[in-house]
Amino acid sequence: MNEPVFVDASAWVAIANRSDRYHADGIRAYQTLLRAETPLITSTWTAYEALSIVKTKLGYHQAGRLWERICRPSVVSLIKINERVESEALQLFWRYRDKSWGVVDCSSLRLMEETGCRQAFAFDRHFSEASKQYGFTLVGR
């Protein structure tokens, strides 16, 4: 069985937005992951961040189409951020004064650790930076 891949908001946005500079790479990587039946995980917070960006840039209907894609349990495990992960994410956020990682990024890192996920589908520079520090690999680049 394939190792799970965490899908960041930057990847969801790239998939949804044809004008995104990573759209072609995002679609290609997403299709490769689906063909390989790779378990995909994302968090509610990550999904909400992607939905907000897509609604702002592309409108209500495109956000709805993205939500339908994210909510397919046969494709994506949508994990709710619980109070413990939220607390740990905030601790991580405050610990790294030299990083510009957001709280959602920190919650994603904690969730990746918790689920044993060693790969992230992301185009965000924060994930690129975190991959070096945490030792996970990036998919889609």
C-alpha cells in the first residue's frame, strides 16, 4: 500500500485555479496520485483555507466544486482538527519566531506527524521550508 500524502491548501488551489502558476504541475501530480490509489489526507482547516482562497479568486461555484472534490471519502480523508492538535499547532506557531508559518501550516505539520505522513502535496514555500526541517518529501514539484 502507498504511503499517505498530505494535501495542502496550495495544492487544492493549484488544482482548482487554471490561472495558478502551479496548475499544470498540480493536475499532473493529482492524477498520478489518484492512479496510484495513494491515500490522500487533508484537514478541515486546510480545506477551509483553500475554499476561502478559491471563493475569493474564482467565485462561489468553483469553491463548491472544490469542496465536492475534497469531500469524496473514496479519494480524500478529511480530518477534523481537534483541540489537542489545535493546542500543539499554536505551540509550534509560537515556538518558531524565525518562521512565517501560519497556524494552519503548523496544524498540518502536527497532523502529518500524528498520522505518520511523510509526504506533502504542496506548492507553498512554508511547506518547502518545513520539509527540510521535518524531513518529509514534497510531491508535485
